[in-house]
Amino acid sequence: MIASHVRASCAWVVALALAGCTTGTGTGGYFGGSQEPPPPVAPASAPPPPNMNVGDLVGRWGLAAYHKDADRPRTEVAARGQCSNAYTIGRGPTGGVLMHLADARETQELRLKLGADGKIYLGPEGPAPDSRDREVVTFDGRVLITRWVDPEVSTRYGTSIYVRCGTPGTAAAKRKTG
């Protein structure tokens, strides 16, 4: 009777020892380690560019696009003409801007990001450039020109030109109300 208890106890100890060997992920000894695997690392967002902020982009914009650089002046005029049907860039809830990504029906919060290549990008949280980002080609406060990073999307949509629509206090707004 005592022998059966000893055998049962030994079997129990061996079972526990074997279970301990298979559950640890570290190298902490005979029973396996107690170290947990490292948590997955979220992609770090690129830092914001030093010379732009999202507040500069919030507002109403005339929008047009071109495929050939020679068409840029004509397209800028066409974009100004779109202010009666302006594209609105809103302020995002966490400090970005609300804009559409390629082929998206809903706006998404985007960030201004400085790429490792020194270029400025506008896109979702994460490192720059991302395939969903737009490169900011030029921005002077009144005209914003962007180009999609993804070559296929860039081929379809071309280079976008945004022209700021008149706001209270600007000459354009005064002409309309005067």
C-alpha cells in the first residue's frame, strides 16, 4: 500500500517536472524559464516635420490633379475653380488631419511625417514613407502639392494640387461679401 502511494507521488512529481519543461520560453533552468516573450513592437511613427504643422492644412481647398508637369499651371487654375465644391481637410481627434486615402469612402486621420529620406509625407500612423502615404512635393501655405507614394495609385490619381479657398478676412472673401 505504501509502495503504491510512493509510485503515485513519484508519477505526480515527474508529471509536474515534465510540464514545467515545456511551458517556459526562456533558458531559466531545468523547469524552463519564467520569462515572457517580448510584446510585439508597434511600428514607430516618423517624427513630424519641423517646418509644417497640421493646423496649416485644416480648411477648405480647391482640388485638381495632373499627370504631366507642364499641366501644373493650368491645373492650379482649375483647382481654384473648385472652391465652390471645396474639399475639406478637418482636424483629427488625436492631432492629425482628416483626409481620404486612395479609394477610401471615409476620411481617416493622417499625420505629417518626416521620412528618413528627408522628405515630408502625409499618411497614416507609422514610419514614412508608407505605401499609403502622399509625399508633400511643395507647400507654401496657399498651395499644397502632393504625390502618392504607391506607383500604381500615383499612376491612377496623378499629382494632386490643393489651393486654399478664401477664408474670412482674405481678399477673396471680402470681394464676395462686398
